[in-house]
Amino acid sequence: MLAARAQMGTSLAFHFVFSALGIGLPLLLVIVEGLYLRTGDRTYYALARTWAKAMAALFAIGAVSGTTIAFELGLLWPVFMREAGGIIGIPFSAEGFAFFIEAIFVGIYLYGWERLSPRAHWLCSIPIAVSGALAGFFVVCANAWMNTPTGFRLDAHGMPVDVEPLAAMFNPAWPTEVAHTLLAAYIFVGFGVAAWYAFKRLRGDTFGSLHAIRIAMLVGAIAIPIQFVVGDLSARFDAHAEPAKLAALEGQFQTQAGAPLRIGGLPDAAQHRTRYAIEIPKLLSILSFENPNAVVRGLDSFAADRRPPVLFVHLSFQLMVGSATLLLLIAIWWFVLQCKRAEFSRLFLWALVGSGVLGFLAMEAGWMVTEEGRQPWIVQGYWLTRDAVTPAPALDVAFAIFTLIYILLSITLAWLLIRIDRGMDSVQ
């Protein structure tokens, strides 16, 4: 079971990065080519041609990793697919249609540079950005259903009946989880692209760097404050719908009125306490229920075998929030420099380089919080993870092979992107 879970977790961790790039980069492409049409600045044109090639590479890699995960769902989680496949089939099917639409317009866009009018070519980039976001939307709706399952009931034999696929797809968790995930992708890509061009500028390669940083930071700086609002709504939702997850996020062991918000700290499951945390009195109750004296359920109110892994979830949550806070500060710094029309100092450029790492950490840590915070359930309240995984032996070999494949895919992608970027100077 451990090897199967590790293999799926590793596959999703890699695919999440590929998917986020596939969601965010087309939006940057829409903006940069639109600016070229408006201003006639050939630097924007060079960026658009370069980012289009990068988008093509990401689309190919994402298709490979996504196909692998589709097979893994059937091979590693046969019970889950047997029980839940008919319930969440619509969002997975819709994701396939979104992928096909994206593939069509990617082909038209790539081969239409010299064959379409400039405006028609730019218009072809919009369906790519929209369909990429829609594909993410449908997949996250299915994942949200695993956190708040609706649209069915179990009969006397434990089999799902009276299935309502649309009710399952639009379950209570989908609005906050979809918004949180898509914003995370835009933040990751926005700050990631800005980080790359800041690094190039520090090395003396300045062609197009200011244009690229401006566009990327525009996306990242708009998305990051919105993400804090959505994150607050997500925590409030968890307080009502997934109280065990909220307790794990905050390292809250005892049920408590006027519960404090903890910054940092190390949960000690044996001693039922979180050590070394900075506690802000009553703030968790205020943020969760808008009442300083509201009761927040602790982990101790749940059976020991029904609690999430509190240490991992709490640390992942702290990493996500801490990284996002630093990104917000960098975004504010950038905004101030833009308002003053000031030059970027080397210190700020290095901060931008660091923001690329912070965006990656925030996104991956947030995904870990979502998945591990639901444990030990694969579908909250209905099916346990241990009962849904395949009992097949020798999965450690498959885990090693698939991990190697994903590492090779990542190295190949990095090599391709670097090669593509090096050719930007010749595209004018």
C-alpha cells in the first residue's frame, strides 16, 4: 500500500507542476501578444514566439504525465474507481473535452504565425488559456468531491445508488478549492517567469527581461492578494465541513472556545499539544466563525484512527502560508517600484529569483495540505484510503520506474525550456 500511495503522490506532485505551467503560461501568452498588437514593440513579439514554443513543450510533457496518472488510477486504485467512477465520471470526461479543445487551438496557434492575420492569431491564444483553466476546473471539482462527497447514497450493501453526477461535480467544496488551485497556478507561473528573467538580468542578459518581468508580475501580483481572501474562505469552509482538517492545519488538539491561531510550532501527537508555536489568542475562533468565543473542535474529539497526520499537515500549512506571505511582500515591493518608476536593484532582483522557489513551495505544500488533510479517507466519510488501494505485490519496482520516468521528463523539460529561451534573441 505504501508503494502505491508513494507512486501516486509522486506522479501527482510532478503533474501538478506541469499542469500549473500549462494553465498559467497561456495567460501570459495572451497578454504578451496582445501588447505586441497594441504597441508594435518587437520585444513583445520575441517573447510571444519564445513562450509559444515553451507552451508546446509543456503541452506535450503534460499530456504524457496526465496519461500516466489516468492509467495509475485504474491500476493502483481499483476499488476507488469501481465505487466512485460512475459518480465523478462527468468532470473527468469534461476535462478530456477541454484537453482536446486546447490541443486543437495549440496546433492552430503554432502553425498560424505566418498564415493567419495578427489579430486572428492572437484570438486563437484565448481558447488555449480558457480551455487550460477549464481542464483544471473539472479535475479539481472531482478532487473537491473527495473532500465533500455528495450526489449519491449507499445502499444496504454499501454500493452507491441514486447517483446525481452534476450534484457530485458541484459539491460544496468546489468553489473555494477550484479558485484556490487556479490562483495557485497563476501565482506559481507569474512569479516563476519573473524569477527566471530576474536571474537572466543579474547575469547580464537583459533583452526582454523588463518586459517579461512586468507581464509576469502583473499576473502574480494581482493573484496573490486574491489568494489570501480565497484561503480565508477555504479555512472557514473547513471549519464547518472538515473540522478534522482544520484542527490538523492549526495543530489544535483540544476542543476549545476562543481557540488561538498558531504561527509555527511542532505538533506532538503523543503529548496532544503543539510546542514552540506563537499563539494569537482567540484568532482561530474569529477567523473560523467570526466569533472570538466560538468553539473549535480539536483532534482529540476524533477517533485516533480517523485523524490526519497532524505534524505533516501542520508543517505543510505553515510552509504554504509563510511562502505566500513572502510572495505578497515581494508583490507589494514590486508595485511600489512601479509607482515610483524606480530601477530594479540587485537586492530586488534576487528577491524575485527567490519568489520562483516560494511560488513552487506554496503550491506544492497547499496540495499536500488538501490531500493529507483528508486522510485517512480517500472519500471523506465513505471509503478509507487503505481499503481503496490495490493489494498487488512488488509495486516498489513500479514506483522506482515511474519516479525515474518523471525525473527524466522534468530534466528533458528543463533542457528544452533553456534551449528555447536561448533562441529568443534571434526572434525579432
